[in-house]
Amino acid sequence: MNNNTYDKLQGVVSKLMNTLFKPVIEYESEIPSDKVIFAGNHTSNWDSLLLASTLNKPVHFLAKKELFKGLLKPILNSLECIPVNRDGHGMESIKTSVDYLNNNESILIFPEGKINQTENLVLPFKLGTVIIAKRSKSNIVPFSITGDYKLVKNNLKLTFGTPIKPDDYTSKELFDKLESDVKTLILKNK
């Protein structure tokens, strides 16, 4: 990854997010220094910027392929974001994610697959996170985003949970554990 581009943008984004929203960031445990998969709920188009402003290491974000056009395309490509085909043909994004992780780089994924605009705590999770974790033997760091991206509220909170080791679970158990941990983090921080 081009750390120089990422570092420059992270500095700008961090100042922007802290100025506009003053997010509170909490860690239930230390984030591993090697490769990890960050996975959590998706509440807004601002979520990726919030996470990018917070993480202390470059991360490859998975993003819907529809974003890779116009002025956004060169930015996403320079940050080595991973386009996802959400029409059920996402194997290329899984392969790319596993390749990055096998190269000791980290990724960030929203397992819901889209922004949750419902009253439900989360949308049903997709299987991609578990497939990527199992294939790459990478820990998953669950996170939750709670509060609002509103200038006057200042109640935005990002909480990182305890890393989940994929080898400790079957695929089904890992899927259930990830969804449960994200829901627990959301409920704890509402």
C-alpha cells in the first residue's frame, strides 16, 4: 500500500472528523499490530472516514463497485480499496482481501453489505468476512458505531471489541460470534 498517500489523507480526514463530530473512540483490548480484519456495523456514508481517521495503520477498505467511477475512482484506487460486486459475484474481492491479508496487511469490511437505514440493530450479515478470515487465518476485530453524525449532538462513538480468532470456531460459530459481538458493542454504547 502507498503509505504516503494514506498517511496524508488520514491526517486531513482525522482533523475533519474531530472538528465536525468530536467522536469518542474506545478500545476493549489492544488491536493486534499484525494483519486484522476490522468488521462492524454500517450506519452512514461517513463511517469509512471515521474509521480511516482512527486506525493507526493503513487499511484496505472494501467498497461497493459502484463507487469506483468519476472523481472517486482514482482516490479509491490510490488507497487500494477493494471493489465489491454486491450482486452475489464477490469472489474477486474475497481473493484480493485474502491476498492483502496474506501479505500482512489489514482490511475493513461492513458485513451488512450496505448502510443500515432500518430500525433493526443490524442488517443480516453476509458470509464474506468469515470466508476471508478462515482462508487467511486472520483475526477479526469487531467494532460498533453509535450516535449521530450531527454537528451539535457530539454523541458519535466508535468502539473496538476484543479480537476474534477464527481458528477457535467453526465457520458457523465464527459467523454467529461476529454478529453477536457487534450487536453487543452497539447495545453497550447506545
